[in-house]
Amino acid sequence: MERNDLSAAPARKTMSELLRPRIRQLELVPLEEGDEPSYALRDPHGFAGTAALPMGAAMLVTLMNGQRTLGELQSAFAEKVGQQIALADVERVVQQLDERMFLDNEKFAAHKAAITGAYDELDVRPAAHAGGAYHGELDALQAQLADLFTCEEGPGLLPWEGNTNGEFAGDEERRLCGVMSPHIDLHRGGPAFAWAYDRIVAESDADVFVILGTAHTPLKGMYSVSRKHFDTPLGTVQNDREFVEDLRRRFVARAGEQEAQSVFQDELPHRREHSIEFQTLMLQYVLGEKRDFAIVPILVGSFHPFVLHNRSPAESPVVNDFTQALHETIASCGKKVCYIAGVDMAHIGQHFGDQELLDDQRLKRQWADDQVLLSAACEGDTEGWFVHVAAVQDRNRICGLAPTYTMLHAMQPGRGEILRYDQAVADDRTSCVSFASVAFYE
């Protein structure tokens, strides 16, 4: 008689042995609210919301690398934190993260594919930050934007307050070719926005605004050009698709079809990005009811690899091909074009990984360093702009490095003028973001 030896059969694995959760690329930042330490788990890509986590759950999240089973997470937590955690609590946290789409797994992949497909089908990009970073209700928004100009730090009433037909009243000898504008939240950097857009109203009669924004999420290539129109609570801003198609054609001739695919068919990063949305909102406010205009929205990826390897972006075929194609498209399109770089500057302090406190001396040193950097931009010194940042391995985290370099490279301005410089410093001195508005002339 054949004996069925159950002891020789492998034991059935439990859920804790099978599941190896991997957390997605998310942001985990301290929360200042409450007596107990807690953290916000945020999705910069906009596929999930934000969750508040107690310290224990936050520490557990940092261990979810896709290699550890739930039982191994339990052991790793005890070793790292010095406290025991029940396996049931580990399972509960993992289940909640899975339900909120914070885990990198097949469920999230299907969720992302559905959102991506729906967004690709849209002809118009919805305003992603209305009601959050700025007022979503029309009257309140118009009052908020008006205050940016008329507040104590602002430039004053817009030129069209006394020029109701919106006609260009600038100096033909002093042709504005571009501006640098912040992309920090309006409640922290609003007056600096106003100085840049005051100059656009007063000195630009552009038909098309090429907006170069910092990409805060990864791109497929170095650049991402959108073909979508952009909605704001003030109306819809048209995309100049004819310009985009001509830019694509010129880029293909230089870089090839495969490279162009990554640049011109990568719409998703625009879905939640604020660096272009804020500029579009400001344009709609200052020009929307005065004259027709269109935009060309371009996100620019990180130049950190160039900084890391001490290599000029000018040595990159993609950077050169794109900036040359952009320059040629503007020269041949038969339209009046103005550049806008939606950029911030330094990000310093303990919130961004620095050790030192932000005392007055540190903030003064940052002011001095930023002035040197801005001087290079005003001189039209594209390489000087990059070299100043690369020489210190971008220790001040200049998030406008790549879009500004691209704009200077393609625009080739004769000179620039600093309109306003400011620093947004946290009350507890753990963070500072610097930014400026600059006007560039031919």
C-alpha cells in the first residue's frame, strides 16, 4: 500500500510569506499639526490622494521595498524602531495602502492605465490646482489676482486699467522677448508673479507665449510638449498646435522620430504640473479679455545628470536639437512670440535635507549667490548660468536650472532686468525658497 507522507509535502504559505509590498515613488513629509509626530504621504503624480500617517506607520512604509514579506517587515520594524509590532497591524497598514493606491502592484498599474487613457482622450487639460493653490471661484480668484498687483509689494494697477482697448503701448526699440516668473504658490510668491506679468502687458504684443516649466515628475525624455488647450477658472487658453507641429517637424529632422516620440507624446506629466498652470492662469488674467493669444506648454526635465558629471548641457544632442528647433520655429512662424520660464530658484534648509538652521547670515549668503546667478541670466550668459550651479554641485537645489537654461539658449537675449527678488522663509526657519521675476530684451 502506497503511503501518503504529508510531512514531506511543503507547508502552505501564509499571506505574510507571499506578499512583498513595494511603496511607490511618493513624498513623505513631516506634519506640524498635533502633539504626536506624524507624516503626510503624498503622491506628486496625482494618482492617489494624501494620507496622514503616525510615526510608526511612516517608519513601516520606508521599509516596503518589494523584497520583504510581511513577516520580514515585522522583524525589520522591530530592529529599526526598537519596538514590536503585531503582524495583524502590518497587514492592516499594507491593506490600507493598497486600497489608497500607494503600492506599486498590478492593481495600481490598472488604475494608472485607466487614468492615463482618460487623460489622453481629453482635448483640454482641466485646471488641476483651482480651489487649492489658488481660488477656484471666479470672483474670489479675480480679487486674489488683482491684489497681487495692488498690494504693497506689487507693481500697482495694470497698464490696461488706463488702456481699455488692450492695445500694445510698448517701445518698438525695447522689444521684450521673455520673462522669468516664479512657480511657487501664489500666496507666498504672488507679487513676484505680478511684476513679470505687468511687464508682459506693458511691453509685449506677442501672439504666442512659449512657456517653459520645471517638470516636478519624471519625463520620458528631456522635454515634454503638450498639444492640449489649458482650462483655468477664467476660461480656456488655446494651444498653438500649428506651432507645436512645426516644432515637432524640425525636431524630427534633427533628432529622429524615436526621440520625438518621447518629447511630443508624453502628455501625462502635464496633468498635475503647476509650473505651467500658474503661468497660464496669469496670462488669462492679464490678457484674456483684452486680446487673443495662444500658448506652447513645454516641461523641462532635470539637468542633474549634467551637474553630477560636470558636463555642459550644450554637449547634449537632445538639448541642442530641441533648442535649435525651437529657435528656428519661432524665427519662421510669422508670429510675435514671447518666452515665459515658470521657475523658482534655491530650496534650502532642513526641510530640504540641509543640516544648518536658516539664520539671517545664511539667508544673506543665499541672496548674494542668487544675485550672481541672476546676473548671468541678465547678461544672456547661458553657460555662466549653468556653471555657477554646477560648480557647487547644485547644493542650493535650483529647480529652475533646466527651463531657464533652455530659454536662454533658444532666446539669446541681449540683456535682462531683475524686476523683483524674494525669499519665502518658513516661520520655523526650516525652509527657504527663493525666486525672482526678470524681463529679457532683444
